[in-house]
Amino acid sequence: MSHPLRITLNDIIILMPRFYNPIQKEDPIHSRQETVEEEDVPLAPKIGEAGEIKTFLTWEAPSRPFKGKNLSYYRTIAILVVLLVLIAFLAQEFLLIGAILALAFVTYVLAFIPPHDVTYKISTQGITIGDHFYFWHTLDSFWFKEKEDQKILFIQTYLRFPGQLMLVLGGIDMEEVKKIVARFLPYHEIHQAPVLERWAEGLQKHFPLENHPR
């Protein structure tokens, strides 16, 4: 005699389909990596910047080197602009004409309008130029150069902009500035200027834009 089919509760549980459970156990490896990445984020300034703030030097000077130009300078610039615009017009480069005129206007403004005075400051934290401040760890190295008959402190930066700082010393002693800044940045005895800058300086030396009276 055949036995009737018996289905128990355990058989029903086994036969039931298993659905995906979205709640999974956290991967300890990934969790540990995320924790390490969060801990690697710097939350404190450099050790030298976290100490006592002390100002070494403060002075006022023009925001950029400036020297008045005579009439021959503006005449030479005007002739060059007219020639370049004519060449660009014949080549039908109208965008280039706009760029030449904009550059000529900037050159005229920089040569004709004297700069305003700003406050320069050197401290244990960094360099202050007017309303702008730069930490020492954003600066790379420094050197001195004479431009427009004025002594200038140039500082190379790690920033995209500005890539270079320019501090007009005015009446400040250059040796005193060098002694202070050398505590934080390496000094270039001879600075190797970029090729384009050396080419522009050589061109201006052999073909000056301004005729100086003898």
C-alpha cells in the first residue's frame, strides 16, 4: 500500500526561492582604506607656521617698477602697432588685430600711468603684498634683479597664478631682505631666466624702444 505524500515545514523552507539580500556585511579592507584616506587629509599648517607670528620687515613702495618714458618710446610703439596691424589685415587675421590693439593699450597704460603704493610685509608666516598673502610653503626660491632702475625681489611660487611675485624694495636694504628671506627659501645667485625672457631682453638691448638723450 502506497504512503500518502507528506510535506513538512522544513521541506517548504528548502523549496522556497532565495531572494537577494541588499544588506551585506561591510568589507573590512575597503572600510580601512577609506579611513586611511580620510586621515591623510592635512588639517594643520606647517610646524613653522603654527608657532609665534613675528613680522621682520614692513615697508611701502610702488606695486610695480615704473620709470617715465619720453616721446620717442610712444612713437616707436605706435609705428610697430601700425605695421603689425597692416600685416594682420592683409592676412585677414582680424582676431590677431584685436589682440595687437589690446596689447598696445596695456603697454600704454603701464608706461604712462604710475603705479600706486602698496604695503609689503615679511613675517614668519610668509609674504604680504597689499591685500594678498602667501604662505612660505607656497613659495619656491628667490633672487634679486634691477628693473627700471629699481631693485626688485623676485620670488618663484608653486602656484599656477601668480607664478612669480615681484616686490619693489624702494629704500629697503637688499642685504637685510636677503638675510631674512634666506631663512625660509633658497637663494639664486644667478637666476636662469626663461628663453623667451632672455630673447626679449636681448632684443630690447639691441633695438631699444626709447632714445635716451646724451
